Amino acid sequence: AWWLVLLIAVPLVGGALMMGAQVYGLFSPILRLWRFDPVLMLVLGICIALGSMKLAAPGTLLRHAVVFYYSCIVLTSELLNHYTKRLERTQQEEFQSRHRWSLVGFGLPIWVLVHYFPLVAVALLEVLHGAAASLLVDLLALDAASDEKRT
């Protein structure tokens, strides 16, 4: 009777392992991209999902995704450049990864301005610099509070 259990269990376990390897092979690029930049992976995932549902043309989706990513991450990082240029490269990357979602939240209104009202976004550039300075003060206070909790 024990050999009957082995006869059934071995193919089932082997099939499950092979299916798990295939699933990992399918999702490993997504996991690597998530470790590299979760925001980029999320934007690309939304584009792929909307594209697969045929809700918009791929070119339109890609254009909106690129504008969103650049205005949320890159433009916000450029607005904070006066602070981050004083840091080492590793400290810069650590700061951005630690506050990635705050930078995205700050960049969302900038994306709306750049996307729908580009001239207003250019006119408000100095205001955006001031808002970025306020964001920086809040982020540094958050870092100081988390450092106090650790010690």
C-alpha cells in the first residue's frame, strides 16, 4: 500500500515543483523590477493590464506612463536636487528609496499640472521649488523621528 502512495505522490510533487519553477520564471522579471523601482513596476503593470483589456492604445498608455513617471519621480528628484547634491550617491539612492512613495504623492499634482496645464506648470515652477523645500523639511523630520525611535 505504501508504494501506491509513492506512485501517486511523486508525480504530484514533481508536477507542482515544475509548475512552481514555471511560475517563478514568469514572475522573476517582475520581482527584479519591483526590487529596482516599485513605482516603475507599478506603472508598467497598470499599462500592461489596461493594454491587455484593450482600454487604450499602447502608444497612448506608454506616453501617459512615461509622463507620470518622469513628473512623479524624476521632476520631484530634480526639485530636491539642492539637498541631494550634497549627499553621496549611496545616500541619495537610500533617501529616494526610503521616501519613494512620498515622492510619488508629491509628484501626483505635478503630473496633473504637466499633463493638463503645461504652461501653468512652467509658471508655477518657483512655487513647486518652495513646496519641494517644505516636503524636504517634512521628510527630514520623519527621518529624525525614526532615528530617535531606533536609539
